[in-house]
Amino acid sequence: MSVSIGQPVPDFTALATGDKSVTLSGLKGRQVVVYFYPKASTPGCTTEGGDFRDRKAAFDAANTVILGVSRDGIRAQENFKAKQAFNFDLISDKDETVCGVFDVIKLKKMYGKEHLGIERSTFLIDSEGKLAREWRGVKVKDHAQEVLEAAQALNDGSLASA
């Protein structure tokens, strides 16, 4: 079952970089961007993470936390974060708990073979814990900027949460 716009996002707790766990309900009062990427340290995921990193001050100003999520192990996430100097936490979702909340595991084709993998997707959760916006099947170019503008609009009240 997938979350829908205007509905509360089910609470989750997940292992994150920096030897901590992140609980969605613990972020109440702040907006949250949860972006899913297929694999740490691959070109598209590196570019996307860098785009969020470079806009973090603006996300902070819009009262918005950024969380990156993939099925990579915590060690791969720590290495990815350190190598790219990401200034936000990455979540290791090996058991696909967070992926399941947002229904981002899809059948994908690569080199003619089918496999289940993460569909690049981003979700903007309002300060009350409700889903405000979602982007599925994301193309990396200009995406972080689009998410930032939605977060700013939500924060200043010009994007109403459904």
C-alpha cells in the first residue's frame, strides 16, 4: 500500500549514517524530503545527491530535512556520504521497510534482464507528517531545484498541503 497526497505518512524508523536511527515522527514540526535512489556511488545517484547537498542551506531555510534512501548497506552509505561530502543523512534500507512505505520497489529492465529495484522517487512531507508532494520516475537534471521550490512554497504557505 502506498502513501497518498494529503494523508499522514506511516511512521518508520531506519538506520542512518552517523551511527544513528531516524524516526519520521521525531522530525515532526519540520518538513522532510525523502528521496530514493537505486545505488550509492553510481553516476546518477552521485549527481542527484550533490544537487541536494549544494542546496542544503536553502532547504534548511525552508525548515526542511533531507534524507536519501537506498537498499545499500550502512557501510556503503557511510562511504558514499563521506566521499561526496553530503551534509544530510543517508538511510540504509536493506530490508526495504522504508521503500515499502512509499511503494518504490518496481520491476526494472537492465541489459534485457528484469529485476526488482528502486524507482528513483522523491517525497515531500509537511511539518504535520502528511504527504504534500511526490515525484516518481525522477530524472536527475533540475530535480533537486524543483523539490526545493516545492519545499519553499509549502513552508511559506503558497503550496497548500492537500
